[in-house]
Amino acid sequence: MSGSGGRRLRTPSMTRPTQGLLMAFLGAVLVRLAFTDDYLRYVTAWMKWPILVSGVLLVGLAVGLVLSGHEKHDGHGHDDGDDGHGHGGIPLVTWLLVLPGLVTFVISPPQLGSYLAERRAGEAQTVAEPASLTDLEGDEVVPVDVTEFIWRAQDGGTTLEDQPVELTGFVSYDQQENWYVTRMTIGCCAADAISYQVKVADADKPARDQWVKVTGTYETGSGTDGTNPPSIVATGVEEIGAPTQTYE
């Protein structure tokens, strides 16, 4: 109690209906991300169902909050921070919860690309052996993951000798204006993304961040030490649209 008037000091709080509306908005954002596959820009593919379930639960809880708020108002009950008329104060910081959802709906941030890859150029690209390897026995062009191509180069490159392959990724540059077919990998989410690059030789340079399919053969001896990217001698470059899943 204060000495000036005996008023109790209170921190403004959010009314239940408003809490419910914000929770419903955040839940709707999660549901939209799961159904449109936009979540793949931020997390791995297995996260789809946890995101969807979380969004549905948030919407369900929001409905409960809104209904309970109306019941209290109709019965003249008082929530903490409510003046009895549903006009409880709302801390400004609470509205920051809306910003991630607005960014997702309005701006729709793009997937990670050349900006990050070029700033991490020069980092060691040591790659663990893939769980499964592509069958490279044959004369036909075989699609190979960028990370598998790098691993095979670091393993000595003998399995890539004279084997035509196809690499898919986005275009990034280096300071010498060489260009690379590049892919990102993530362990959990975009925050731990790592870029992997294969240098492209004997081909005109497409625009930065353009997705391409590069066909060609491994440049013998390149990328074996794990400190420099391997190279592919291109026989063809096809510009394509970005795939739904941009991470390897």
C-alpha cells in the first residue's frame, strides 16, 4: 500500500481474450508453415508434424482463453489486471510476439543462399561418409549430392574418375570471381547451417543465387585435402527453379 492514497501498485497485464487472439495468430502461423512447406527454410523435414501439432494446440488453447474471458466478463468476474470491463493493460513488449508471424506472412524470408556461403568460404569442408552412396558404375550421367561429391574427392577421388555426374545447387562466387555449385546442410535448424561448394570449371558464370544443374566430370586431384573445394569440369549448365527442399 502506498502512503499517498493506499493504491495497490499493479503491473499492466493482458486480458484473456487478447491473449487468446495472439495465441491463435501464432498457431495459425505454424499451421500455415507446415502446410505450405515454408518450414523447410528454417528446420529439417522431420519437423513438419511437430510444427503442425503445436500450431493446432495453440489454436485450441486460444479458443479456450477467448471463451473463458467472455464468460468472466458476462459474469462480472475480474482477471488480474482487468478493470471489470475487459480493458486490462497490455505491456508493449507482449506485441513483439506478433513480429515473427508478421514477418513470415508478409515478407516470407528466402532460404539461405550465397550471402552466407561466400562469407564462410575458405572454411574446411570435411564431410562424413554418407549413410548411402550413389551407384556410379556406368557411362550415363548420374545425379550426385554435392556433399557426396566432396566426400568422394576427399576419399581420393578415384570413384569419380571419368564418371559423368550431375550436381544441383545454387550459384555462389569467390573473390577471384570463380563460381561454385553450392548446397547448405542443417543439423536441426537454419541457425546451424553449413555450406558446401564445388568449383565449376569451363562454364560461363550464372547469376548469384541462381539454381542450376551442372553436368560434367571430376577434375582429378582437386579437393582431396579437405581445405579447398573439389572441381567439376562442366559439360553443361542448366538454370532451374529452387527445389522445395533446398538443404541436403
